[in-house]
Amino acid sequence: MTHYNHNGLFAASFFIRIIAYIFGFLFFYLIIVGALIMNPQNQPPFSSGSALIDGSLLILTVASPFIFTEYRIRKNRRKLGLPIYKNVMGDLLYMEAQKNSGLENKSYGSNKHDLNYWYELKEKGAITQEEYESKKKELL
């Protein structure tokens, strides 16, 4: 199972993410536009001369990191079976608790009804092959 760092935008609801994207977009947009108009006599080397094309490329350049971030969030939430639009912090904490409780049970070896437990003991040399086979027959 893939886990990402679910802090900040990864756990936030869609409404919060949109607000963060808008503010981030405006911030970078203003920086780029400010840099372009600082010296109006020289056209930047990447300018095509058409305001429509330059504006579209500027929007795509500024928006692409936010689009990629949203894509990663949605892809990860689908993998984990989480809703796309709501805040998932509670669900993530529950999943983490379930994962940790499963690890604790395995680490203490309390699941003696699992064949893997006895196989691991055999591999470590704690029990013989005959004991393992008898437990295997008993469990199956």
C-alpha cells in the first residue's frame, strides 16, 4: 500500500485545497507578471508577440504545479479507498491505528492460529520440521 505524507493539502478537503491553489496561483502569477512588466521596452525571449498565446502559456506554467499536486492527491486517495472531496484526517488516523495494531499482534506472536507464525518459528530453528508439519495438519 502506498502512503504519502498526509499533512497539509493531502488531508484537507477539496474546498480548502481550491483556496490554497488560488492563493498560490495568484502569488506566482503576480511575480511572473511583475517580472515581465519591469522592463517594458525589451520583450522577454520566450514571448511570441501574441498576448493570447503568451497569456495561455503563462497560465499553464503557473497552474501546472497545482494541477500535478491535485492529481497526486486524487490518485493516492483512490489507492487508499478514501473520498476525494472531504477532509480525510480522521480516516487516515484510523487506518494508521489499524496498521499499528496489526504490527503489534505479529511482533508479540499472539496469533498462534496463523500458519505463518509456525513457519517463521521453523525457519528460525525454534521448532523442528516434524513439529511444523503436525501444527500444519492441525490448523488445516
